[in-house]
Amino acid sequence: MDALSRIERALGSALACTQVPGAPPRLGEAMRYAVFPRGARVRPRLVLAVALANGDDIPGLTDAAAAAIELLHCASLVHDDLPCFDDAAVRRGKPSLHRAFGEPLAVLAGDALIVLAFQTIARAAPLAPARAAALMLAIGDSVGMPFGIVAGQAWECEDDVDLAAYQRQKTGSLFAAAVVAGAAAAGVPAEPWRRFGEHLGEAYQVADDLSDALSEEGESGKPRGQDVAHDRPSAVRSLGIAGAVKRLEELAEAAVAAVPACDGAAGLKALIRHEARRLLPEKLVLSPA
């Protein structure tokens, strides 16, 4: 089974709990709306890629880890789009969840997706209890304080913003969790993989900043110009277009250099370089900065 099919199957299994008798149907519908139809599934694909590079000897645990990472990512998007943050009208080419279901259900759906991520790991834990414990800790650290997604979002509420910390926490933390989770699911030492994930996550945040500044409306599936509209820190605002492109290239190469030795290292490095090129907005690909 290919990676995307594994991910969609795992997510469908995790979200089956939203359709049991007695559960509030609109909350379940809102949760599924946040997850399907799929986006790029970059983070869960990374979980699978790292696990496969290290043998992937317990696929059921790997699939649970991949689903958990994507559920957390979807929850972060739901909360990021809320009126108290970006008040985004569109996400993945359709109305954002609070526009489709209302703000109360959007808050609850985001909260429920976070909890579901941990329920998904817990249900797979009997496959390898020690590995599942490491997964729980890695994924928990990626969400909360002091350096997880919540901390990254909170930098937007500070008067003095550390851009590097903001990018590492808001985006890089979940990428780091994805690669650490892939390693932990495969039963290899996970911490040597963290730096790779942090560099890759920061690269994706820089790419997102470039997309926000340069993509045509509709190209990225969400509104553009949000960083300026909300006076939000970004690599483009700090470094300019050319500086942000250079930073993206530096981070991609740093991620390549940080891949630990494993049987699948060459394939991972090739994938990173391919993704770095793909992440550039179309106008930069056609006419480099």
C-alpha cells in the first residue's frame, strides 16, 4: 500500500469514533470537515518516510503516529483560522471551519482533534508499549509549552518577537515531532532525528511566508497577505524576497546534512531537495529572485 493510502486509512479509522450512536453529529461532521478531503499530508508522509528508512517493522504503530501528527496539524489550522487569530475565510480551497460551522463548533472541533491524536496513539500502544510511550512524549512536546505549536502561536501575542523561535515552534515543532515519531515507531533512537525535523520545519515556514507574500489568490488554497494584514512576523518581512529564498535554500541543505545514517538516507535527502524546489511560489520558479 502506498503512503497516502496508508495515511487516509489511518485517519479514517481514527475518525470513526465521530460517527458512533450518541455522539454529537455536528461536532463529528466538523472534525471530518477539518481533515477531509486531504491536503498535502506532508507531515504524516514524513513520519512514514523516516519509519520506512529505518525498517518500519510495526506498521500499525507507524500509521497511528502518522495519523496523530496529521490530526494535530489539522487542529492547529482550525484554531489558526479563528477570528481571534487570522479570521481566515478559506482553507484548502473551501470555507474555513468556523465559516462553515460557526465559531463554537470550530473551537470544539480543534480541541477534539488534539485529544483524538493522543487517543489514536494510545489505541495502538499494545503493539509496542515502550515505543508508544516515546511517541506520546514526542508528540506532546510538539504541541504544548515550552516549545510546541501553542508556544509558537503565542509569539504572535508578544511585543518583541524572536523570529527564529517563532518559526521553530509554530511550524518546526510539528515537523520535528513527525521525524522523531517516525524513528520512535521504527524502534531506533529518536533524538538524533530532531535536528533534521527542526531544519525542515523552519524551511516550510519560510516557504509559507513566501507563499503568503507572492502566491496568486487561490494558488495556495488560503488567503494571501495575512502576515502584513495581521502585522505578523515573517521571513519575507524580515529578510525580503531574495533573503527569504536564500534562507529557504540554506535550511533545506541544513536538513539534508542533518539526516542521520540509515538505510534510506539517500532517498530522504533526495526528497528534501525535491520538496524545497516544489515549495517555491510559481512565479519564483519561473523567474527566480
